[in-house]
Amino acid sequence: MPTTVAPVRITSYGARWGAPPRHDTGALVLDVRDWKWDPADTAVTAPLVPLTGLDPDVRDYVLSDPKARRAIERTGRQVLALQRAAAEEAVHLYVACWYGRHRAPAVARAVADWLAAHGTAADVEHRDITRPLIHREPARQLESCVFCRIAAGTAPAQLVRDWPEVLAIVPRRPVTPGHLLVVPRRHVRDVTTDPAVTAAVMQRAAELGAELTGDLNLITAVGPAATQTVFHAHVHLVPRRHSDGLPLPWTPQQQ
């Protein structure tokens, strides 16, 4: 029998920002990515987006999901069972949503409150709660974005490949034969905005690149000083040939 009670540590995090911290002791993961939260449902969530899961309005909205009460109680009981078996080693609970700002913090705090009501204190950390806001752009901004219009089918483009989350199109002014743009359907400003969106784009770009027999560049830009002119993330897939005469943006042109 353990002589002391194992500490309980709860961490909320956003899955899009990477896995939870590594640990060497017992751990549970509660994935709430499919719980109630849709930024596109602006009538409900628009006022909540600037807040966090620690705000009562967000907490009440998240915990109104029919799954919430059962999942919180079940998770709390699992933590207590793991604590009883853990001797003096810390017990970790990781609560994941997409961005770690709304649902995961609300649920992590709710589990901690349930444990407190059952005589167990828990340390709670919200790893990604202060990350920059990421949500769907206002409709007027999307209407001004050429890639959003192409994804919506309201602007013309020569479509090469079409996946649920990504498009591959021929740019208006290809710089080499076979030059393609790989573009996410979702509007994000650049490849640093949302790691999951960038991962999807790079996966599809790699698939297309693997179909080629020659050399190529995969090129993207972040910000005007880096030559970004369309502020919707995209990757250029540029087939290359020896002596094609194409200078890269950071290569001085030779006269």
C-alpha cells in the first residue's frame, strides 16, 4: 500500500500544436476535439472566440455538451483509480482539443473540480491557452481572397488535383513547366498559422512531388519581406531542370 498520495497533474493542450509533454509515469488522455464547438456557427460562438475555457460563458457552453457530465465523471474515476495504483509517482491527465484555448481548458478545470469534490487536489496547467486566436475569417475577408474564391468555386482556376482539405492548381503565370500551387481550402494567413493545415498541404505537395521524375523545389513564403503576395497559405511545387535559368527569390540574378 502506498504511504503517500500520488500527486495529480492535469494539462490541457491543443493537438494542432503538437503532442502533450513527455512523461515517465502513469497518464490518461481525454480527447474532446469532437465536442461542441463550431466557429462557423457564429451566432453562438463568435462572442466566445476571444475568451478562453476559463471564462464562465465558454465553460457553460462547452459543458452543455451531452457528453460532458458522463465523460468528466468517468475520467475523474479513472484518475482516482490510477492514483491508487501509482504509489508516489505523479498521475497525469492530458485534455486535448484542437487549439487548446476553449474546450480543453474548460474540461480540464471541470475534471479538477470533480476531483476536488471527491477529496483529491490536482495541479492544472493550460499549455496553449495563450496561443494566438485562430478561427474562420469573416465572410467579407474570405470574399476578397482569391484562393478562398477558387476553393468555393466562385473564381476560375485550372484544377489539377482535389482533396477534401487541399487543392492543387496551375498558377496564372507558371515559372516552369509543371509549376503547381498547393493550397488549403481553409483560410489561414501563412504556413506558420496552423500546423495541422500546413501538414496537410505539405503531405499533398509531397505526394504530387513523388509523381515527378526530376528535381523540384517546394517553396512557401511568410510575409511581404519574404515575397508573400497572397495572404492565404500556399506552397509552390516547381519542377527544376539543369540550366532552366530560374533564380530563386534569395539567389541574386546574374546578368
